[in-house]
Amino acid sequence: MEDELIPFLSAAKIQKKVAMLARKISRDYDGKMPVLVGVLKGSFVFLSDLSRQLSIPHEVDFLETESYGTSTLTSGVVRLLKDLRKDITGRDVLLVEDIIDSGLTLSYLERSLLAKKPKSFSVVTLLERKHPKGVKVRIRYRGFWVPSGFVVGYGLDYNEKFRHLPGLAFLARSVNQPEK
Ligand code: IMP
Ligand code: MG
């Protein structure tokens, strides 16, 4: 069966927001050389757009986590599948996330990256969902709040599908239907 999608944010709206975030980050990190750490795979599109909009020099590295398996519900368990290549000790680290849901992935990453003693640690996420049981995490830069419902496109997938879409959309069957 085909998955039906409900449009959420157009490519143009996302690009405008990315440019705005990049301006803020460029201002805040003026004179510094931050390391952008992308969380694979979902953040690869956001990171590549953000990187090209930054007016400051920076480095890029990636790590990969897994918390979802194949369903749209979090398993509650975070696993590191791929670690950083760079030594981030003494560096200004900016973690780049696609979406913060329960905050479990982020709190796990915050703990393990802070243990490597970076000079500073901040988070930029394109999306954040208000999660009733969410773990409290500090997010310095946020693109958009997301209502409930599973989002795909712009790097985000459902069972590895839809990452290539230039905009963001909801999986129709994940969105609560209003009661009749
Ligand atoms: P958390 O650990 O619950 O905050 O989940 C974070 C990760 O789960 C994100 O980085 C995504 O990879 C994935 N995720 C959470 N919500 C969605 C969604 O609506 N669409 C696609 N992936 C999601
Ligand atoms: Mg992610």
C-alpha cells in the first residue's frame, strides 16, 4: 500500500529558516572554528544546507545513532552505530539534529560528547516535537516546533523512504483524525 503524505513545510519555508539559523550561528561563532557534528542519517540534508549558509569557517563530522528500529515509535534504547573521526577535546562542538522527539538520543549524545571535554557544546535542531514525557535537553537553536504525527522528507525517513523529498510532510496514518 502507498503511504499517503500530508504537506507540512515547503522547501522554501525550510530554506528561509535554515538561512536564519545560519545567520545566528555565524554571529555567535564569529572568530571561532566550530565542528558541526551531524547525527546520521536524518540530519544529512539539513547539515549540508546549513553548512553552505554559514559565513564562518567550520569543520564537519558525523556520528550515527539508532533509536527507532523500523517503527514510528521510539524503542527507548539509543545505540551508537558510528563514532566521530575527530578529536573534539577543546573544540567548539555544534551538534546538528533533524528532530528531537523524546530527547533520549540527544541526552545520550550530550553525555557521551561532554565526556570528551569539548570547549563548548551546543545543539541546533531543525525540528522539535513537544513530547509529554520528554527528557529535558537544552537546545540553543531550533527551526520549527512539530505537532504530533510522524514527519518525513528533508532527510527524515519512514523505513528508509522519503528522505529525498525537498519539503516536510506527515505520514497520513500517523496523524490523529479529529473525532466525528
Ligand atoms: P528521540 O531520541 O526520541 O528524541 O528521537 C530522535 C530521533 O528519532 C530523531 O533524530 C529521528 O532520527 C527519529 N525521529 C523522531 N521522530 C521522527 C519523525 O517524526 N520522523 C522521522 N524520524 C523521527
Ligand atoms: Mg536523528
